[in-house]
Amino acid sequence: MPHRDRSKFYELMFSTAAEGMIIANRGGTIEDANDRAVELFGYSVDELVGMNVDDLIPKHLAQKHRKQREGYVSEPRKRPMGHGYDLIAVRKDGGSFPIEISLNYMGEGEDLRVMALIMDVTVRKEQEAQIKMLNKTLEQRVKKRTSELRESQQLYQTVARNFPNGTINVFDREFTYVFVEGEELYRFGITSEKLVGMNYLDRLHEDLRPMIKKRLEAVLNGENQSFEVELNHQYYLINAVGLANEKGTVNRILMVEQNISAQKKAEEQVREALDKEKHLNELKSRFVSMASHEFRTPLSTVLSSLSLIEKYDKAGIEDKKGKHYKRIRSSVRHLTNILNDFLSLEKVETGKVNVNPSDFSLRQMITDLMDQQQEIAKPGQKLKLVYSGYDEICTDMHMLHIIINNLLSNAVKYSEANTEVTVTVTNEADALSLAVADQGIGIPESEQANMFSRFFRAKNALNIEGTGLGLNIIKRYLQMLRGTIYYTSETNVGTTFYVRIPQNQTE
């Protein structure tokens, strides 16, 4: 391009440039300015030419600018846009606006000329100010939210740490602790810091591990779980739900574990109380039913015998009275036994019976009981005693009296006339051994498993008076005396009951 054409081209670029351009000499006097500079500062070209660039700076910054300008001309260099100073410029009307300047130079010494490329950065500064304000507002919000989250976290942690009788746990997909708190931890001297990062399954008993792993895997597949486990006589209720991420995928498990041993114990006590109440109600119902049947016959016998005795008294007949006196005594004794059975069972059921050991003559007790049974024995029945060992014994006299009396009564009642009942006693220092053998109807083998159940009557004994409570009471009293009982029996041959009771009862 010819030199003349090049000059025109540069002149065209200068006048039409999108940014303001000012050319000044070494002292800062403006020698030329383009149209954009005129537009920026509000001066005409003629007005700008001859002005000092310092005049385009606010007065309070002019001195500082002068020093910066003088420093630049002493060591001129290219200074690209963005690497210079952010300045404030003043228009002809006194208004100010932010500018950014890049500098270039040509010539040297007194011929040094500096070209300033001036950019109005008002919009950018406003945007930067808005961004700063937004950043500041965002920082304040983040700070506030962080504080709220910290407070919430402390609140949740405090709540979780004081979760009664249990723990609140969060696991990842590998069942590793992410969070854990609760009173149950501190009851066992464990801190949450020790558990975070540990695998939950590793803490479980190996018998529980497969079942609980299966349950937790189901939670990861979207199935909430609620179940109970028992470990070392402690019962726990476990509820587990999945925690989904922003994509809706379950990647964590929230598990609440609560020790319900106290509730279980309370439930068991209530259940036992209800069962006991049910048994007592059943006992009362059976008693009413039994009384209506068992009481009728002996009472009728007593009434009929008394009526006959009155007739014999009027007729002066004495020899026939003895039989009816015996029938009355037998009936009254039977009624007494029925009442004793029910009273004994009621006391045992309600826990009103305590073991009260004392020293007394065992031989005398057994002899008296056998004499009483002999009075009501069938014709030809004999009661035989085989006694060895000490005369005295230390145990609960009332319980032992009922045990032996019921065994003797059953032996006499379920045996026919002209048979023998043998009582064999061995009273040693450590224990009493007692056997009562009869030659009666025996117990059918198919029914022997129920012999000690309440109100049980074997099929071959339904026509014989009785409550079905005697053996049940015997078994319960022997349990309280830490004694044992067993029997051998054969239908139509006889039955033998064997009892063993330790001596020197202290409870």
C-alpha cells in the first residue's frame, strides 16, 4: 500500500474507532482526539486539543494521575487494556464516569507521543457492582443457612443422642455407619465416634446376621421393614426405611432401633395375669359345676341318714343307728375334702401359699391319716404301714399332710373291697422317700400323660366321687418343697405313687 494511502487508512481507523483515542505529548498536552473521545468527554476536537489529560480527571485525583503519567513517560512501555489503572474521567458538563485505559507510545525524548485508548466501563462497573452485591447477599444467605443447618444438626444430634432406650442409625449401601446416636449406646459405654465408618453387620451375632442383612437389602430395594429381634435376653424393635438421593435412588438406610425389653416384660406380666385370671374363672366355673354334682350326693346321704336315725329314735331301735352315723361321717369328710381341694388350689393359684418348715413327728402324722382312712375304707380293705428311719422330719407340715392324705384317699377310693393299701416310708437325714401302693383299677396308659392336670378324671374313674384336683395340688406342693413324684400303674392291677422330699427346708 502506498505511503499516502496508508496514511489515509490510519486516519480512517483513528476517526472511526469504537473506543476513544487521545494522542498527547510528553507533558500530557492533547494533540489529537477521535470522534469517540469527543463523544465520551463532551468536548469538541478543537477544545480537546491543547488541554492537558490531567484536566479530564477529577481534581482530587489529578495530582495522583500526574505522578502516574510522569512515571510512565520516564519509562514508556506498552500497557494493554485491563492491565492498567481503573480511572475516573470527567466530562465537560462535570459528570464523571469510570474508564479503563491502555497506553502505547511512539518516538522518544522530546518527540515522545503517547496514545491512550479509552474505554467507558460504566456498564461493566454497574454489572460488577451488581455481581458484588449479589455475591454479598448470597454469602449472607449461605452464612445464615449454614448457621441454621449447624443449629438444626445440633438439634437433631441432641434429639438423637437422647433417643430413649434405643438408637437412630443411618447406613450406606454397604451397611456402614454414617450416623448413629441414642441412649442405648451410652448405656453400653459406646460413643458414636467409634461406630461411624464401621460395618453394622460386623457388630451382630452371627445367628442374626443373615436375617437382618436380608431385611436391610429389602430396604435398599424400596421395601420398608419393621421387625423384632432377641439378643442376650433383650428384645429390640427395628424399623428401617430407605433414604433416596436427588435421582430418586435409595442409597442410604435410616434405621431406628428401640429396646422394648421392659414392654415385653410388662406384656408378659399382663398375659400371665390374664391367664391366671382366666384359670381362676375357670376354677370358679368348674367349682360351681362340680359342687352341684359332688355336693348333692353326700348331702342327700346326710339328710336321709338323719331322717332314718330320727325314726329309729322314736321306735327305740339302736342297733341300726351306727351304720347311718358312719355314712354321715363319710359324707361330711367327703365334703370337707372337696372344699379343701378347692381352697388349696385357690391359694396356690393366687400365690398365697408359703413354705413354713417345722419339726414334727412324721410317723404320728401318717398313723393318724391311715386311721382316718381306715374308718371309711371298703369292707375288707386294709392299710399297711412299712416305716424305717427317723421319727421326726423338718418340712412344711400342712403341705405334707395334704400330699399324704390325698395319696391315701385316692388309694382307698380307687381300690375295691378286700384289697390292701401299702404305705412305705424311709425317713433319712437328707430326704423323705414315700410310696403308696394300691391294688385298684389303675390308670389307662392312653391317659397317663394327663394325670397331674387340673380336673382330670380318667375314663374308668368317672363314676367314682372326686374333683380331679388332688394330684394337681400334690404336684404343685411338691414343686414348692423341691420334691418329686412319679408313678407306675397297670389297669385292674394297681398303682404306686413315689414321692421324694428333701429335708431341712429353709424356704
